[in-house]
Amino acid sequence: MDVLTELLVIPPSSSLRPVPELWFKDASLIFQAETSLFRVYSGILAARSSVFRDMLSFPQPEPSDLDVVDGCPRIVLHDTAADVAAFFRAIFDSSFFVPPSAPSLDILGGILRLSIKYDVDYLTQRCLRHLSDIYPTTLKDWDLLGYSRDIINFRAPPKVYPVFQILELLKEVEAPWLVPAIMYLGCSNPMERIVDGVELGGTPEMSPEKRTIIVAYTKQANAVEPVLRFLKQRFPECHTPAKCNAELLQLSQFVADNWSACHFPLEIWEDHDWDQVAGDLCHACVGQCRKTHATARQEFWDRMPALFEVHHGWDELQNLKDAALGPRSV
């Protein structure tokens, strides 16, 4: 059954309730989703959605008494009431769902699903923009989000949605630029959470996305050592070789003793860690260590698309993102 045919199927009335914020008394069209009713403006809906525009352009048969609510024709949507409420609010309330305010995953998912189903491109773009603000395409933007403290402590960073729910949602839209950052966050969880999937909004079954994360898990963990290679390097510019060598050896041993289970190459060494070693290493060594560390982090970031089986580099992903999102005004 296609979308238009689905829309025109009218089941018998039951215990129906209007949704107050989406019940416009001067509107002439009523939609039903589950037991919720929405009275909205047909002209605005037709202007936003080609599917509704086509449906409303069809000659309509005379409605029976069962097909009329409050003097208006009733059309049933075979979507959840929650999804329809979020979708219609995004269309009829100009203050709702505008970036950068972060919606809940349920709201975002409902709007994304129905904006694709009913062909409302600007809402699809808004959904993707919300997600793109959270899952970036550059290391600079990743660092600005400040996820490191939460990731190191095995917590979901604020506003970061459950990984497997997002990956499932992305099956409905082509947005590969989001995948590497999402997969990295997936790999940052303990293996038992990845396998179970439940706490992350997924299922215990082995999905292709879960397989990709599990395969990449060890590779991501192995990338920690190259990011910390500055601890094992010695620099000819060093002003106090004996002192700096001893400090770097001590730091290397501390990492081996305390961080051996860490598999977060982007977070294993943070900016504040440099403040703690600044008085123990000479200025030249601090500068060279910083440079080596930054280079290694960027090298890992550059490898992330391939690591998570995304068949585009970051430059191409950025181009796809720019083309899909359009002007920032949406």
C-alpha cells in the first residue's frame, strides 16, 4: 500500500481526543493518528508536503457521518500519534524544532521519519542539521563539543543520542558524514553494552552496524598507543635531558599501569594534562610533545571513516553534508 492509499483508509471512529496545541478551530482538515486528532490547515500542509498536496488534489467522495469530525473530513494516518504530533508541530509552530536547541531523540526521530515519508525536505534538513551539530566532520569541532570527560568516564555525553537508535534511524536517509563520529562513540562503550545494545537503544541481535563497531573496537583501542607515542620519544631540542627522560618514563609507566584498558584515542590525553606536566618537562619537550600528540590525533581522525567502513574520506563527506544541509537558515 503506497502512502496516498494508506492516507485514504478510514477506520471506524473510536474514543478520539483532539491534541489542543494542534487543533486550530478555523482549520478545515482533521487527521487521526491512533486515538489522537489534529485539526490543521490544508493549504499550509499542501505547501510543505508534496504527498499531502497530491492527496488533497484528488476528488474526494462525499464523506459518511463516520468520516466527519466537528464538520470536517477526517483522514487517518497510519503513524504513531507521538510522531504525528512532533511532525505537525514542526510544520505549524515556527518556534519549534529550530537549531541549535536540541530536541529529544523521540521528537527528532518522529520528524525525520515523517518528513521523509511525506516529502517535507526542509524538515529533513533540520533533522540532519541537529544531528550534524552533535556528530561533526572535523576534529576541531569534535573537541569544541567537549565530550572527553564523559567518554573517559563511560557516560553518554550530554545531548548525544543512543548510538544504535541513531544508526537505525539513519537507514531511512542518506547521511554518511554522521556515521564515523557516531561509531566512535559506539566503540567508546564497554563491549558488553555494545553486544547487548539495549542500553544504547538497540537490540541484542547482530545488526550490520553492531558488527562494524565490534570489528572496529580493537582497532580503535590499538590506536591509543600511537596517540601517546610522544611519551616514548626523545627530542634533540631538549634543554634538560636527564630530567625530561625521567619524567617521560614515569608518565609512560603511569599510563601503562592506570590507562591500559582505555580505548579512546581522542580523549586519552586531554588539554589539562599538559598543564600538569608543564613544570616537569622543559619548554622544548612540552612543545614537541604537543605537536606529536596533535599530529597523531589528527591521523587517527583522518582514518575514522575507513575504520568504520564508510567509503568516503572526510573531504567528500563534508561535501555531501554541505549539499544535503543547504543554507544555514533552514
